[in-house]
Amino acid sequence: MKEPQSALAALLRTAVTAAFGAEHAGVDPMVRRSERADYQADLAMGLAKTLRQSPRQVAAAVVAAADFGSLCDRVEIAGPGFINFTLKTSALEQGVAALAADERLGVPRPASVDRVVIDYSSPNVAKEMHVGHVRTTIIGDALARVLEFIGHEVIRQNHIGDWGTPFGMLIEHLLDLGGGETRGHSSLGELNEFYRAARVKFDADPEFADRARQRVVLLQAGDTRTLELWRKLVAISELHFFSIYEKLGVTLSPADIRGESSYNSMLAETAAELERLGLAKINDGALCVFAPGFVNREGEPLPLIVRKQDGGFGYAATDLAALRYRTQTLHGTRLLYVVGAPQAQHFAMVFAVGELAGWLKPPVRAEHVAFGAVLGADKKMLKTRAGDTVRLVSLLDEAVERAEAELVRREPNGDPAVRRALAPQIGIGAIKYADLSNDRIKDYVFDWDRMLAAEGRTGPYLQYAHARIHSIFRKAAEGGIVRGGAGAIVVVEPAERALALELLGFGRAVTDAAETLHPHRLCGYLYDLAVAFSAFFEACPVLRAPDEPTRDSRLALCGLTARALARGLDLLGIQAPERM
Ligand code: ARG
């Protein structure tokens, strides 16, 4: 049997066609969970406008045109034209039973499998990752996990900034420090200092600046010694990136790195192809593509610069080569770029040029998965008290420390080893949930107390809900109760009904997050599920249920909830400990 909400939607679509003709077959039935009944459909209002009829009339015609009898006990038209559905309890019970038997918890397989190329994290070499990088890493990783679980093929691309003019000064600075011969600057915390010092010298010392420029030429010409030094810088940075990835628990591996440097050999031919296609023209000495529709503030055509006046290739050229590579070589069908909102125009232009060049054509699509900034309490970019950008390492370490302090506060005599194991799961989970639960396109305020709170829309709250269910299971086991008996799930109490309905929404929540690329929808769903569980647990004793079949049924509901929470958190990259 189909999950009831989808089944209702399908029935409604058929009914609309029957009542008003096939031209309305594509209408969105707008079915959602409802306070007044189990589900409600809001399609009548929109249809009424197109049909120039009253919404209630439209609703009545739709209801009359389909047989909801196998699925629903009651179908009612309410208010301006809402259609309210109350499921047959047997349909609900069958739905939950099917869910319990399904490894995938009701997540449907995709109609067609995408080859998703997802560009995320993508920090810059010789610069420390800062809090701005946390968003792309966390959001990108959650999306990669969700898409993979659904059954798409996911290719991660860590487009690290490992090429370009800054490397001239960085290499020269490395040499000045004698770092060419020694282990170099392997102390990760010094990366920012290293970059800053190189920059200061570059600005103050013309002789150094000159050497730096020559070094860029050597680098681009593939000089062996220069490449060796460059590789040293990249290696130090990668150590730093992966120490962060490990703390964060993200799925990026060294094999996912395909940095800007890897496109170096493709830049000239990418430019040549754009020229051959008649798309790129020399303008003021630079090779540019003017894509229709892009203008600057003065209303003049805005170029995407493929090759600069000095013959060098920049960020845009690299992204054009990467787009070409991702479509023509990797054969991606859905390209995702998880990059901050300020780069929206850059990607719009790169995609437009890709379309003009024929690299990007339907059904292949490219999407900029944009996100807003992380703000401090003062609603400005998050800064340290001293006014510096917050280093990601210190942020993550602080999260773990705070989580551990909270565990001490709650249980001063608890086992320190247990605490040490739990603290990273809670602290990092809190950061991730706080980041993911906000609509990504908006800025959000970073607030330790709020994200670590045991109540409300937080990582710890969801983790507690999950751990609490496992504590019920432990008590059951102590009492010799065997879970997972043959008994069926029976839905009697309103709180059981509400929980069962919530559980049935799991597949939809996951699919929805993947289609819209909005992880906050899955976050919201998991919170609603935890709240429904909590209400159920309060109203319906589990181990002290009135009789054995009821107890087993409730235990089965608990089991299903624990699975949904653990799976959902895992898709967000958040751990779900069984004890807290
Ligand atoms: N390294 C860039 C930055 O830190 C992000 C790169 C994003 N990906 C891309 N294909 N442009 O801003």
C-alpha cells in the first residue's frame, strides 16, 4: 500500500481530472497534515480561480468524483473549501506496519537516478578555515548524505582554492623562513599568521613582491622546484582541512579533492572552445563572454572574464573549466554548488555561459545552493571578542567543551569516560542542527545557549528523544520483555494516532529535502516527530500498558520512532547516541 498522504494526493489528482478534465491533471493537490483532521487538501481555492467557480463548489465536485472509502472514514469540506480527511484506522495501521517492515522507512526510490556532482566545503589553501566555511561543509554534507540515501549517485567535489597569484608570495615567504628545507609550518594554527605575514611583506617590500610575481610565472610554467614547494603548502593545508573534517564528522575524503589547480591544464582549451563557438571576444585586452541579461549598475553589459589582460586565468575561467569537466567528463546530471549567497551572480553567469556553450543543457541542471552568513549576537558577522574572524577549530572545540560542562552540571558524578565520548557527539550535533535547521538562504545568529538547550529545536533535544527510547528498551530487556513480537501495531489513543501519522511522513520529509535542497525541512520534521513522541510517551504508558498487545504495539511505535530519529539525524550528519 502507498503511504496514505501520497495515496490521497493520487486519488485527488484523478478526481480533479474526472471532474474538470485532463487539462487540470497537473494540479498540486496540496495535501498536508492538519489540526482538524488527519490531512487536509487545499487545492480547491486555486482551482476555483481558474475555473471561476466557488471554492466550496469545486471541493464538492472533487470529493464526489473519487472514492475515498478504502482510505478514509470521513471526508469533509470545511471553511472556504478545505477538504479534511480522517483516515480509516486500519489504513493507518497498515501504513505503519509497512513502514516497520521497510529498511528505507518509506523513502521512495527515485523515478530516475541522478548523477549528482556536489561542490562543497572548498576552502582555500594556506588560509585557515573559518566559521564561514562551516556552513558549506555542513549543508553540503547533509545534502550529499540525503541524496545518496535516496538512491542517487553522488560525486563529491572539494574545489579547494589551491592555485593562483597568492601562491607566489606564499612560496617566497616559505623560502624566506627556510621552510623549503625543514618540515615547514606544520603547526596548523599558524596558517593565518603565515598568510598575513606574506601579505604584509608583499605590500611593503617591492623586492619581495617582485620575487613573488616571478614565482607565479614559475609555478604556472610547471617549474619542478616551485611545484615541490607549492605541494608542501597544499599538504600542510590539507592536514588542517582534514583535522576539521574529522572533528565535524563529514564524509569528505582526500579522494574528493579536485582543487582549482587540477583545471589548470584545461583552461586554455576551455578558452579556445569559447572563442571557436564565437562566444568569447577580446575586450580591453581580456577575453570575455557577455551573456545576455547580465548588466552592471550602469546598465552596461557585464563580462565574464575568461582570460585576463596579463594572459592569466582566474576564478571564473576555472569554474567554466570545472563545469565543462563535470558535465562532459563526469557526466553529472545535477550539479550542485554549495557556496555562499554573495557568489550568486558569479554562478548565474557561469551557468549562462555553460548553456550558451552547450555544456549545460536539459535535463542536466546546475543549481547554486546558496546560504547566508553566520552572525554574532550583535547581528554582525561573527567575530571574536578581539574582533578577529572566529577560527573554525576553536569554535568546534568550544562546542565540545560546553557540551561536556553541561554533562558535568547534570550529572556531577557521572563516568568521565562516558562524558568524553558523548561531548563531541552532543556539541558537534548542536552546531550542525543549529546551522541546518535555519533556512539556509537566511543569515542566522550563532547562539551557544540556544543551540545547546535540552528543549526546543536543538540537536540535543532530538538526541535526548532518541536516547530516551533506548532507555525504554533497556528497561524492557531488564524486565525480560522481548520486543518485536508478532503482535501488530494498533492505533487507539489520539497520541498514538498523531505519532503514527508523523512517522508516515518520514519518506516525504527526506524526499522533500532532496528536491528542494533545503535540509531545514528535514530538521523541522524530526522536531515534530520528537514532539509527537513526547506527547505519546506522556499519554500512553509503554512498559506499564494495560495489556500485553498494547504494550507490544507501543514498543513497536517506539522502535519505529527511534529508527526514524536515528536515520534522520544520520542524514543530517548528526550522531544519535543510545545513552545520554
Ligand atoms: N574557494 C572558494 C571560496 O572560499 C569557494 C569555491 C566554491 N566552488 C566553486 N566551484 N567556485 O570562496
